[in-house]
Amino acid sequence: MSRIGKRPVVIPDGIKINMEANTVVVQGPKGQLTRIFPKEILIDIQEKAIIVNPKHNDKQGRSLHGLCRTLISNMIEGVNKGFTKSLEISGVGYKIQMQGNKLVLNMGYSHPVEFNPPEGIKLAVEGVNKIIVQGIDKELVGNTAAKIREIRKVEPYKGKGIRYTGEKVRRKVGKAKK
């Protein structure tokens, strides 16, 4: 049995949870999230906790047990506090700016790259080289940050590009002079 899946998910004050069939709807101060869970998982909503158990003790049920508990926990945390990812830009001449709701990046290409965030995601620019991605859905925040990072990945020789804040990049040695 999953060690993570065995732990109950505590429901904080101000969070409402509804369940119809295998669909869980979580409402909180920051918004509402909905997710459909597989039939192999039993979700029991009690007064101040949610308990997740596999329907059968087969491989499929055991593999989904901890995952579903973590997804519910992330939904509750998202509508209560929200999630944030931050990215840093390093490189001579690389610039970022917000134009309305979209992010415009000058990353050394012949043209500026425009990035429109998906619905439910807020982008903010701090200073000249920091992008903040915020939202209530952890998966969507992570995917959006990864798409922004993909515009110009960090190259290993000079370390130029877009990286997560605190990410260590393995640097390679250039050509040796003879």
C-alpha cells in the first residue's frame, strides 16, 4: 500500500468539496478546480479530511493510489494558496516585457517571441530578468513555465537562456587553445 496514499488529506476552513461519481470539484478563495478520477479509486469525503483507497488491490489500483491522493491535495492547496514558478533570463541583449496580457521576449532571434498565457495563469515580470508564473492549477503552472523555458533553453557553454530560479546548469569547457 502506498505510504503517501494512506495519509488523509486535511480540508482547511473555507474550502468546499463536492463529488459526483468520479468527479471531484474543489472550491476555495482563489477559484474552483475540477478533476475526473479513475474508477479504480474510492474517494471518501469526511467532515475535515478526504481518504483515498484503491477499489481492488491490483497493480492498477496500487499505482493510482498515491497519485490520486496527491492530486486532491494539490487541488486543495491551489484553491487555498495558489502555486508559483519563477524563471530567470541571462544573456547579453535578452529582454522581457509585458504587453497587456502577453509576454514579449527578445531572445536573440530575428524577431521578438510573443507568449500568450493559457486561461487561469497570470504572468508578471520582475525587474529586467525575472518572470513569475502564478495560478491555482499546479500542473498548468508547471507546463506554462516549461513552455516559456523552451523558447530559449540554457546553453552549456556560456549559460545564456531561460532557467528556473535556482537551477544549476552544468557548464562545458570550450575549445582549448594550442
